[in-house]
Amino acid sequence: MKEYRYHDIINQLSKKGSVPGITTMCRLLECLGHPEKELNIIHIAGTNGKGSTLAFLSSILVTSGYQVGRYISPTIHCYEERFQINGSYMDPDSLEKYFTKIEEVSKQMEAAGQAGPTIFEAETAIALLYFRDHKVDYALIETGMGGLEDATNAINNQMLTLIASISEDHKAILGDTVEKIAAQKAGIIKENTPVILAKNIPSVKEVIKNVCLSKNAPYMEAEEGLGKVESSATGNTFVWKKAEYIMQLAGSHQVDNAATALLAAEQLRLLGASEITEKTMWEGIRNTVWPGRLELLLREPPFYLDGAHNPDGARKLADFLEKHFTNKRIVYIMGVLGDKEYDIMLSMLMPLCEKAYVFTPNNARGLQAERLAASMAIYGKPVQVCENVNMAVESALKENKEADCFVLCGSLSFIEEFRASWPGCIPME
């Protein structure tokens, strides 16, 4: 069996933690010959909905016959998922090649008295190299956190900028109001580059509009084209610019993400993507899947997997449950990260549940299950502490035969562990 060194390189880079700012990233891209300059890039920032929006847009582009690179963070299946072309993950040989290259350049930078890249900076550079080498038609790039100080903001040649839903998260770093956070996200907006904004509150819109005005960037709102929306527990039907669309993704908030992707596709067609048609837009939306976001794993009884990990995500999950499972027996299986506003999340979710099973995510930032259970105690619902996610799922299903709905939620961090070990929950076609 072939041995790879890239795991060791990843571990070494990870020890550097996270360093805000784009200075090191700019130097790294210069050392690598600016691979981003050879790509047609769509750049997205936002608190929630970035991944879903790009999942819809990627599906439309692939359906239209294009080669599409996607750089995703965080991932839920495996490390390689970060780097995708038309849905296929990067292979180990390529990871070895690119990480070895990054290691060489990092040593050169440090020898010259410059800071070497962090793991996120290295991954961003690798994604750009990989997409350039494979000559993708479009590269869809997600910010990691924020925008202005995010490593991906070293890219200054995107052809389209998308801003997803913005709400309060990472307040210690991005700002203590949603307007300050929006200003950070708006940092990815570039001179004369079209900007598409997803549905947001008026104060966020104002921030984005002002930045667009200052940079002479054309500004568009995706929700302006939306018409009638019909939601069910398994998907949505909606009208956008007089055409009716069907999607598999549950949750009415996904309609806003789909509308953002549709407007992006329309703009890309104006910018030269002539293979995009009304048919490929319709089929792209219909065929989109995005694991871990109100994903229906079992139908009888319904078992949802949702990675909501901040107050806005919890509110959207609560809205979905309240709409489709009113006065039903809902059982939560939950693990959260300690640096998230889980008390606010619980205030939205706990009133809806009958019982909860909690566990500590296998993550350095994972909140101890006992602390989560203590925070839940004020809601007067039974809470059971479990050793890990899989034992929590097993106990919940075994002990609640009369439940109407199960929801595994609280974070994206445990999904890979769950997928690897729980054979009972198979994604439905």
C-alpha cells in the first residue's frame, strides 16, 4: 500500500491555527504563479447558505455541460471533499503532489523571513492549483470565515460575487452586530464586479448596497424574481421569474439559496456561458443534493440530518419543524461546539421537542454532553447523555418507537463519524 506524506504536512500546518489577513496568502499565490488569474471564479461569502447556493449553481453548470471546480469548507464526508471537480473528490496522489509543493514554497517563504501559510491558506492555494491544472470552466470558491480578512479574498479577479444570508456568528472576530458582520462579508466585493445578494434583512442590504456603490459594482437582489412558494417536509416548489421549479432540498430557506443560484446562472449566461438554458437551470435545481442540510435519511418515521450550528441555522430548522411537525413528537439527537451560541439555539429548538439525546462531538471544540444537558434542563424535557453520536442515534431510535420525527443536529463536525458507523440511515433517492 502506497504511503503518503500529506497527512503529516496537514498536521504540521494545522498547528499554526488561523491567522486573519491576506498578506501571506497573496505572497503564496505569487510564489505559485497566480493560478487564480487563469480561472473564471465565482466567490461567495455569507453566514449560512454558501454551500447550498453553490450546490445549486454547480448543478446548473454541470447540467449545462461545464467542468466545475468547487472549494468547500467545512466538509462532512472526508478531507478530500474540499476539492471537487464535477462532484468528484481529489485523489490521494494529487493531494500528495500539491501538499508537497506547498511545503516547498512554505520553506522558501520562511527562509526569506516571511510567514508560511496556515492550513486554510494552503488548502485555498491547492484548490486554485488543482482547478487551473484541470482547466475547469468555472471555479466556485467559498470564504472560510468573514470576507475582508479571509484567505480567499486574496483573489481579486472573480467574475461574479455572491453574498448569501448574513446573521450573527463568530462575533468575537467579525463584529458584535449583524451590520458589522455584513461589512466584513462585503470585503470580497471588487471594483466593477457584479454582486448578487440573497434574501437578507434591510440593514444588511444597506451595507452591501453602499459597498457596491463605492466600488461601482452592479448590485442585484435574488429575491426580486421570487413568486409563489409551496413547501413540504421533503422539498419545495417555487416560481422564479414566472418559471416553476422543483427541488429535493427541504426547508423554505433553500428557495432563497436556489433563487441566488438562478440569478447567478442568468448572469453567467450574459457573461458568455451560452450553454446555460432554461432547461438546464430547471434540471440543475431539480437534481441538486446537499448532504447534511435538512437531509432526509429515513422516511418512516422521518429522520433528518441538519448541520445547523448557529442561531440563524437553528431558527430555520425550528421554522421547518414547526411548520411540518406541529404538535408532533420530535426527538433530538444533538451535539454542539462550545464556541457557538448554543444557549440561543436551544431557546429556539427545545420548545418543539419531546426528548433529547446528547453527545460530545469528536472535535477539539466539542462541548461536553453533560454541559449541553445542563443547558437543556431549564426546558423541562427529558435529556439523556450518550457516549458518542452513534450510540445516541441507536438509543433514540430504540427507545422512541412512537416518535413522529427524529432530528440529528447541532453541528457539521460529527457527520463524518456518523456516516462511517451508522448503516441504518441511508440517503433516500
